[in-house]
Amino acid sequence: MQTELKLRIASGVVLAAIALGATWAGGFAFQLLSVAIGLLVYYEWSTITKLPERDFQGNALGWLSQVVIAGLVLLGYMHVSLPALAVCVAAAALWVVIRGTSWWLPGGIVYAGLTGISLAAIRGADDLGLMAMLFVFAVVWATDIFAYFTGRTLGGPKLAPAISPGKTWSGAIGGTICGVLAGVAVFMAHFSLEDLRIPAIAFVLSVASQIGDLFESYVKRRFGVKDSSRLIPGHGGVMDRVDGLIFACIAALALVLGQTLVAGGREVVFGSVLLGP
């Protein structure tokens, strides 16, 4: 157990250094990290759901779509890559039309594709993108950490016992409150809080991150898998580490695109829309 703990800590330090270094650098470095995470998520999704054995042609389409999405995200640089979003949705819809027998393939295409797209869109290449990414990190990490400790301390009714028996309503509520406070604290370190818009966004992202955690638990339980993979020593797989972050980033992307469409904008610079006035 001592060796396992040391391995987990060492892996965590390395992962944190890579993530924070790429976040600080922004631009192409973070875009590259984003698409790498997206590709690894698709690998783990296809492995968990046994797509190579069940649907070889569909899995080949899935990989092709992820590679195209990754290329478009890298070319998109500062702005949300709308062509990448189009490829993501079109590839999933195409296989539903052709086969229509199972949602695991189109679900994987969308889940992994939106991972890379939303992460890259949040950070972008400007200072406000850095602020937006740190804001999302703060909300997700605080939610995850304090949901665990609040749930362990207070206990009470289970949140979703059929999916994740260890999660409680007290943990979910405590995690959400702390996630909102952490997001607001990061925002107020740079700007003044003039209305309830930022706490509302933090609330949505916190709830989304917990839904993402439950979603991955459902997928693993459905296929009888404990960890998404063994890619990260002591931690399991990439999906195990970023499940909440994925849903929070996708929720943030949806908020930004929604605001942009309402405003009639054509270009999306993520940070300025999410956290700007």
C-alpha cells in the first residue's frame, strides 16, 4: 500500500506539472495537450465498450473522425473550431443513419471529440483564456475534493446508489457550494464581482462536473470495468481523471456558443464570452 501511494503521488505530480505548464503556455502547447487527451479518451472509450471487437468498421470511422477533429482543433488555434464541431456531429450522425443499432460508437465520437474541442476552446491563446481555464479547473477540482470530504464527514442519503454507491447528496451539495466559491475566488483575484452571472456559471459547471463523474461510473459499471485503463500508474486511466472536467468544459462550451448565437457573433473567443462583461 505504501508503494502504491508513492506511485500515485509521483504520477499526480507529473500530471499536474504537465497540465499546469501547458495551461500557462497556452496556444499550440495547450491545443496539443487537448487533442492528446481527446484521442486517449476515445481509445479508452472504445476499449471499455469493446468497439474493435463489436464494430470494427465503426471503430475505424471513430478513429478517423478523432484524427480529423484533432487536426482541425490544432488549426483553429485561438477560436472555437466550428469545422471540428461539425465533423464531430456529422460522424456520429452518419453512423446512426447507417447502422442505428447502438449509441456506443456515436456516443464515443461525441464524448471524445468534444473533450478536445472544449478544452482547446477554453484556454485559447490569450490571457483571458488562461483566466477561463483556471476558473474551470478551480470549480471542478474544488467540487471533486470537497464532495468527497463532505460526503465522508456527513454521510446521509445516497445520490445515485445504482451507479456510484459511495456518493451522497451531502457530498454533492457540499462539493457544489465549494466549487462555486472556488470559481468566484479565482475570478475575483482578477476582476470585481458585479452581479450573479459568475456564481451562476460556476454552479452550472460544478453540477456538470458531478454529472460527468456519474456518467463515467455508469459506463464502467455497464461493462464491468473498474478503471478506464492503466495508462496512468496508480490512477487508472485518463477518463478516470478528467471525467468531471470533460462535462464541465462541454457545459462551458455550450454556454459560450449559446451566448454567441444570441448575440449574433460569428467568431468565438472563448474567455471573453465566458467571463467577459
